[in-house]
Amino acid sequence: MRILIPDAQFLDDAEIERAAAGPGVTFDVHRAVRETDVPEASWRACDAVICYHVIQYRGPWLDRLERCRVMVRAGVGFDNIDIAAAAGRGIPVCNVPDYGTTDVADHAIAMMMALTRGVAAYDAQLRADPVGAWRFDTPPLVRRVRGQTFGVVGLGRIGTAAALRARAFGMDVLFYDPALPSGAELSFGFGRTRSLADLMAGADIVSLHCPLTGETRGMIGAEALAASRPGQILVNTARGAVVDLDALFGALKDGRVGGAALDVLPVEPPEPDHPLIRAWKAQEPWIAGRLLLSPHAAFYSPSSIVDLRRKSAETVMAALAGEPINCVNGVVPRHG
Ligand code: NAI
């Protein structure tokens, strides 16, 4: 049994994966940036692939997976894998949806709190001038959190965890998720909107927790932002391309949107010449204290990485044993 890890995001020799997979399994570990960086023979020889986020798993190279019986995305979002193309070749694709749910929810709330309590802005101001900046009334987005409305786009695992945390802060919760059955709002005790525009209009904070799909790509664009409640704070820990960065720049600049906290960007790392990134980096007065970035790190904690790696290997082994979990492309694995 041979498991290929083309774009491994760890430095050791797959120790956690080896322990989870058990004896008789060989690991072929690479830290590639493109699929062409991995030897052709590795693609052809593997029984399973554990995919991280760096390589785009799409295109004709899939034909090289002659023996492959499962692809496991070490992560939740599988937008870098052409799952239909894999299905067309009879290869099931599974993800690992349950390794960092609380970490991402905590991060979304931390970003919201950092802006609404001015934490990052106070720190930046004091570092520049520890004496002169010793004032409480300078960060632009400080507000009482209790009583604000926390709007969730995508009330799945992470969205629900974030919503429950927001409720614990005394916030009202509103959500938009067209896939949830009628009555889900009653089970949770959250408010529900039937359109994105209503969610944007009704929330003081909007936190994105939907997957990146054809439908959600660019969903938070000029139209959605024009519908937003004035002064709204947008938090994105989902996928960068859900937000149209140019439209967000315009909405922040004209003041419609109060602030934004982005863990994910359409291009990662960011394009330094994008006007929003340039203004933020230069701390231009209009944006100071209103934009917070983190480097696609919402999922990260040492504990979440251990869970992710162990569960990725367990997911491979389950599929190879004919008992797949978390298959996202509807293919039944070949057993044996
Ligand atoms: P999930 O599948 O449990 O929940 C996603 C929810 O979004 C579902 O309830 C679904 O119905 C909803 N949804 C789908 N299309 C929608 C639309 N057009 N409008 C509104 N809602 C829609 O997934 P989970 O575990 O909550 O993860 C959500 C996303 O978070 C992932 O797809 C991934 O892209 C992102 N993520 C980001 C991480 C980071 O480090 N920043 C780490 C882990 C996940």
C-alpha cells in the first residue's frame, strides 16, 4: 500500500500518518508547489493521495493516477480539487471536515473582537507612541458587542460554532443558508433570512462560513456590499474568493463598510500592489484600525494539525477498507 503526499505541509517524515495507517503502508512524501514537481512514477504508483491546498488537483494529470483508489483532502475546503473529474475516473474524494471546527470559529470571533474592542489598533498605536497614544477613544470600530447582530453566511459546522460563541457574548444571531431545511432556525433559536441581501441589511457583523463554489465565488461583491448595514464589519475565514476584494476596497473607502477582518484572500499571499493591501500596509489614515489580516491561519493550532494529519490517514485507510467516510463526490471506493 502506497500513499502519496504531494504537497505536504509538515516537515517530519509523516510520523503521525504512519502511526495512524499502521504496518504495511509506504509513504511517498513531497513538498511540491506544482504537480510537475512530483515524479511521474510517484503519481502512477500510488494507491491513495493525501492532498493539501498548494497544488491544483485538476486537469489531465489525473490520468496518471492509474492505481489510485482514493484522494483525501487534508482540510475542509476541497475547491483545489476537480472532484467531478476524479469521479469521472472512479476515484472517490474525501475531506476531513472535523479537525479544526472550533479553531476556525474561535479565530472568526477573535477577529471580530479585535476590531470591536480595538485590541489591534490600541497595540499598533501604542507601539508607535507609548506615551502620546495612551488614550481610549481612538480605534474607529469600538462598540458594545452585546446587542449587536451577528450574521452568519453558511450555518454549517464552523458557522454554527461561531454563532454559538457570538450568542454567548449577548449578540443576536441571524443566518443565511439556503441548504438548511425549514425549521433549522427554530432548532437553533437563531433568526433566518431567505436572501443574502436581507442578511447583509440585518447584521452588524457578517461572518462568512460557506464553501467556495461556483455560486459563492464573488458572492460578497458590489451588490451585496451595497445592501450592507452601514458600518458593518465583514469577517472572512471561509475562502478569499468569496469576497470581491475590489468591491470591498470601494465599500471601505466610501465608508459603507466599517471594517473587515480577512483570514483568507483571493490571492495568497496577497498581491502587495492591490490598492487595499497598499493602503493597509501604509496605514493610510482612512483605513487605520479598520482592516485586520491573518495568513490563512484560522484552522491552525498545534492540536488541530495533529488531528488533521491523523484523520487524513485514517480517512485513507477507511476508504481502502471499503468503508469510506466524508466522501464529497459520491464515488464508492473500490475495495481490495
Ligand atoms: P460545512 O459544510 O459544515 O458548512 C458549510 C455551510 O455553508 C453549509 O451549511 C452549506 O449549506 C452552506 N452553504 C453552501 N452554499 C451556500 C451559499 N451559497 N450561501 C450560504 N450558505 C451556503 O463546512 P464547515 O466545516 O463549516 O467549513 C466551511 C468553510 O470554511 C469550508 O468550506 C472552508 O472553505 C472554510 N475553512 C477555512 C479554514 C481556514 O483556515 N480559514 C479552515 C477550515 C475551513
